[in-house]
Amino acid sequence: MCVLLLFVLSDLFIALASGWFAYLMRFGDLNLPESYQTLIIIFSLLAVVSFGVFGPNSSWHRYPWLEQIRKLSTAFVMAFSGLLLILVAFKMSHEYSRVWLSIWMLTHATLAVLFYSMVSVAVKRYWAREENTRSVLIIGKGAGFKKTVDRFLKPNSEGYLIKDTIYFENLEDALGQLQNRINEGQQFDAYWIFLPLNCSDAVKDIVHTLRHETGDIQYMPGLSELPLINHQVTTIGDIYSFDITRSPLDGFNSILKRAEDIVIASLILILISPLCLLIALAVKLSSPGPVLFKQYRYGKGKEKIKVYKFRSMKLHQEESGSVTQAIKGDPRITRLGAFLRCTSLDELPQFINVLQGRMSIVGPRPHAVAHNEQYKDQVASYMKRHKIKPGITGLAQVNGYRGETDTLEKMQKRVEFDIKYLEQWSLWLDIKIVFKTVFKGFISDKAY
């Protein structure tokens, strides 16, 4: 609570101080008009809320440096966007100096980065000092137990230090060793129980033995080798649930994602409608057949959805239940189709799928139903891709895994990026993927 209060007060101070400093730099005095003071206060409140939702928290020092910058950038952009919306909505933008606003925003962003960088360094140094660490007694067995012991035997930025260990060979021996330490008056800030799930009875007995101890008791079932997706502990009624795989787009996030899809897809469709008409006409003139190619693919929850593309192949008949991937020099592809496929222009009609709610702008690319049946037993966690809607572009595509997946290894790498997207989803990640797609994701020598 004290850390969060410090962050709130700091956000408020940085926003206020940077606004006054910017006025001093622009106009040479600190006698701000009431309208300027009001705007500074409004932005300060927006910054507190935005940084509280998107920015630092009590685990701030544990984030990698780039992740810290990403969180700060997201919080700043959201606060500044809110300010701009207010200025535009109330037609107030002409009342304020644009130079002042620019200096203010630049100063605020710089101070925020400097402050939170110093906080991160200071907290890491604090916890790295042995006298500030929390002492731990760990009870367990297996490779995960050994890995944890090795990691926390010396001071670290997490703030925990293992002072004693009990290797679990059998329950009676482990309980005896634990009781001896209690009888000797040894006390620890935390007790870590590192046992597999099939030792639940042993965990219960260990917790009972520790019933008079005041240190935190934490159970670590060693699930790191499982394909965890957005794992967390929740309650269903009065029952605790460890969620091993969970969609990142539940609740408010699903509303945010849908709003993103509608706004971006609508804008893009307006911009590309003349191009789509020209492509449709060219497809019609280039070879006999319909303009659009429609194919059933799996969507969210393995629901079959109809996906649209501009037709890039000559009409042909596939064997029942099979889908042959296009290969380099494929005779089925028309000359126009080859151009459409390598530039991704054949996928433009999928923005209609987005407005229909079948797809998203960003997400795992939908594969043909036959390919799903082929790879679901060959690639670990393959079907987890269908926890969210498929996308027009995705993390795998902007990292080079686009086009033909002619080897199992290529499909495995594509799925790895899809699962990584599920684990790390955020609005900011979607924006980065969209920008990467614009600048390097459309044209590819791997698409044919």
C-alpha cells in the first residue's frame, strides 16, 4: 500500500511540476492563468489514473527494462490522449500554446522515465543486500526444487534468500526435520513447499505442522513445464482454482479488443474500398470464376467460420477432406494471384470478417480445417490457438513465419509465437504488430 501511495503521489507531482516548468520555459514566469492551472490539474488526475492502470505497480523492479518502458509509454499515451480528447470535445485547443503543450508532454515523459528507472534500480539494490532479504525454509524434491534452491541461495532482486532446506524423501522424515527446527526456535519469513500435485496429503500435513508459525506459507507445485497461458489463481464460489490456461481476452479486455477491431477495420475498409474494387475487377477479368474465395476454417473455440479472400487460383477440385498448400511455382495460381498473395492483397476481404465478428485484426492466423486435423496431434498446444479469434496478422507473421508451412518445424515455430501472443497480449502489443505488418509484414517471398 505504501509503495502504491508513493507511485500515486509521484505521478501527481511529476504531472503538476512538468506543467509549471513548461510554462516557465515558454513564457518566462510562473503566473499561470486560471485556464492553464485547470488543464494541468485535469491532466494530473488523468496521469494518476492512467499510470495506476497501465503503469508501475509493487512488482515494478521485477520487469525487464524494455517492459518498464513499454508500460510507461502506454500509460503516458493514454493520459495524453485523454487530454487531447477533452480539448477537442470542448473546443478548447485554441486557448493554449501548442509549444507549451509540447514542452509539457516531453518534460513529463522524461521525468516519468527517469523517476521510475531510479525507483527500479533503488529497489533492486535494496533487496540485493542480505540484511534486507526475507529468510526462507524450502521443503521439496525434484529438478524444480533444486533449480529454485540454486537461484535463491544468494541475495537477489526478488528479496528472498533460502536459509535452510529440507529434502523430501518421505513424509515422516520431512515432518520430523521440520518439527525439530520449530522446537529449536528457528523462525523464517517464508516457508516454500515445492512438491508435485500428487503429494497433496503431504502438503496438508506440512501446513498443519506450521500452523503456529507466523511466516508466509507458499505452495509451489512445479508447473513450469506445463504449457501455462495467462495462469493465475481464481475462486469459483468458495473453491480455489489454479488456472493453467486462460484466455487473455475475458471481461473488459474482450470489450477493448472488439472496439479496437471495429475502429481499425472500419477505417481501413474506407481507405481500401477503391483498391478492393480494382482488385475485384482484375480477378474477374484474369480467369473464370468468382471474385472471392471462401473457405471454412476454425475460429474461436474451434467454431467453423467462413473466411474470405480474393481468389488467387484457377478453379480446381481438391480431394475430399484435403487441402493442398500452395507451393513455389504452383500451377494453380494465376499471374495476378501470385502478385496478390506475395503482397497479402488477397487477404483484404478479411476486414469484412473482422466487422462480422468472426476474426480480429491481430491474432493467430486461421488454418484450413484439414491442416488443423493434421497438426493438432503433432504440435504441442496447437489447439490453444483457438482460445481467441483468429487474426488477419499476428506475432508469428511479423516474425517471419508467414506463408507455406511445409515442415513440422515451421508450424511449431508459428504456434510458439501464437502461444506467446496469448500469454503476453496487450493493446500495446496489438499496435506494435499492426505497425510491423504495415512496414514489413505485407510483402514476403515466403507467400506463394
